[in-house]
Amino acid sequence: MDTRKTIGWNVRLLRVELGLSQERLALETDIDRSYVGRIERGTENVTVAALDAIARALGVPVSRLFVEPDEIEPPPPLRSGRKRRSS
């Protein structure tokens, strides 16, 4: 797997594990949502600044984004729609 795809895979995996949408991750990192999507698809040459912001938002060191994944299947998508507000 090439480096861009590895980074994208790990970003998506960690984001889904935390239950964050691409939009929420984009808001927390001050990165455009479409840029987050391109990073996750492995089509973007992501900047170091963006990697740092994403890693901070996901609560992992930047090096975690470069780890070759063991899994072959991508993580399942989040449920669509807005989350219900808790009372």
C-alpha cells in the first residue's frame, strides 16, 4: 500500500473508531471537509501541518498515521444523519 493510502486508511479507521464524521474532524482541525475526504481516499499529498492537526484531533501521535494496516477490509461507514441530542 502506498504512503498516501496508508495515511488515509489510518485516518478513516481512527475517525470511525471515535465516531467522528468527516465534517466533525474537519471542524476540529480547521481543514476543509473535502480535503479530509481526499486524504482518506489517498488521493491527496497531505501537508505536515494537516497531519499534525489530524493526529491531535484523533488523539494519536503523527507516527500512528504511517503504520501499515493489518486489516484488508475498510472500516464500516458511520450511520448517516445527525446524532440525537441527549437530554
